[in-house]
Amino acid sequence: MISRGWHSGVVFGTLSAAASAGSLYGLDAAGFEDALGIAATQSCGLMSAQFESMVKRMQHGFASRAGLTAAALAASGYVGIKRVFEREYGGWLAVFGECHHPEAGQIYAGLGTLWETDRIAAKAYAAMGLLHAGIDAALQLRSDDKLRVDQIERIDIDMPEAGYQHGGWKALRPLEPIGAQMNIAYAVAVALLDGEVLIEQFSQKRINSDDVWNLIDRTQIHHEMAYDQLPEDERETTRVRLTLKDGSTRVKTVAHPRGTGNRVLTNADIVVKYRSLTRSVISADRQSAIEKTVLDLETLDDISKLTALLTPTVRSALE
């Protein structure tokens, strides 16, 4: 889906939002069918939002809104598309699974025993997930070899199709923050230069720095078709190869970047990341209050206590 230009999380998100909201409304089976049928026809989202727009950060919100609307309409008796997943013409799977021969039975396989929430991973870096293996490789090269950036003559990055199509496009200056977060050449450059890829690396000042573009201009991105044939859990594999000015090379290949597989972030790692991302946008007192409220969420008797902390205006993270 990503290779075809769909923003997959937004396409899927309408359905999960409708299922969640439908549970809150107490819908019966027929009501859920209507809610999912109403939500499915709102599934949308284009990956071209990653280049210059402000829309990319809104699109999952669109999915949440669409799912809530769908459940509310179904609860009031509004009729949705019946058998929306299986329909051969215009059905959800037929349209969004085009050329992939999807199996409708996979939707309910393991229902009640397989929990998708167990697979949710927190990102280690403030960039698109398909770039994380390349970021990890660059950070390892920087750390393991005590590499000086001024030694680098050329950078070659080999990626599977999804990562290549989504993040392997040629970056041109000037680049917007959302574009920088979606571009492997930029992400690897700041990883090599700064040793981290977090919010500070996506300010306009950092994006437009000459040292970053000196590396980007030396970078070539390649689609490595062999990676497309790897087991599903290894299809983020990325190889970063540095050619130094003395002709020698340094290579790192990463299949499971930090934050995925058996390298998921610990609870403590997530708290550290939260503090890092929020320290410049809210006061220390508010930051601490949000942290404590979220960590004690199970004991909260009224969710408005959390929303009250989240609602007030924050400072810009990218200034």
C-alpha cells in the first residue's frame, strides 16, 4: 500500500477507530457491520502529504474522527455498506489490497486470542519507521569506528522496496521538516553528524545546515530487491556503506532496528524519550503532571483530568 502511495495507517485507522468507538456505544453485531461499512468508505490518505504539507500530522486524526463518526451514525440507526470487506467490486480489500490477493479470513483469524496491541512499538527516533534500520546502521558506524565525518567521500544506502519508495526519494534543498523525517539520506546524515535523530534534528535551522547537505549530496540510495524476499519480520533490512577518502569502506547492515522485534524500548526508555520530546514545549511542572497521570492511568476515575493537562497551548517543538 505504501509503495502505491497510500498512507496505510490512515486507511486502516478508520476501521480500528470505528471498532473502538463501537465498543463504547455498545453496538451489536449488525451495528458493528454498519459502523465498519461507514468507516471503510472513509478510508483514505495520500503519502504525498510527506513532502511539503502540514497535513501528514493530521491524517491519523482524520481516521479517528471518521471512525467515531461511523460508530455514532451506526448507533443512531444509519446503515453502512454490508459485507464491505468481501465485496469483489468496490470492497475494502478489493480496492486497498489490489494486486495482493488478500484473504478476508485473516481479518478475524485469532480473534480473542491474538492481540495486535502487543505488536505496537514505540519509535526510538523522530523519523518515519522504515528509516530506522538505516539510522541504526549509521549510528553504529559512528560509534564503532570512531568515524570522522570529514573522512566520508560517499554514502550508499540499500533498502527494500517499501522503504525505498517511501523514503528513498532525492532530497532537494530547501526541505520541510516533514520531508526530512521521511527521507533516508537526511536521517542518515544527521545520525552520522549528531549521533541522534530526535526533535532537535528536524528544526529548520538544522535542516538547512551546510554540513548536512554536504553529506546528502554524497549519498546514493538503491533498491535492493533481495531484501524484498526476506522473511516478513526482516523486510526493514537496510545496509549503509561508507566509502572514505582513502578508498576504504565501512559497512553496517541492520534487520531489526532499535524499537522493533526483541529490541523494543523499555518503559524507562519511553519515559526518557517523552521527557526529551516535551522539555522544550511545556513547563517542567506540566511535563511531570502529564507523566504521572499517564503512568497512573488505571487509577484515574475521570479522563478529563488528563485532557485538561493536554489541552492548553504548547510552544513550537521546531523553533
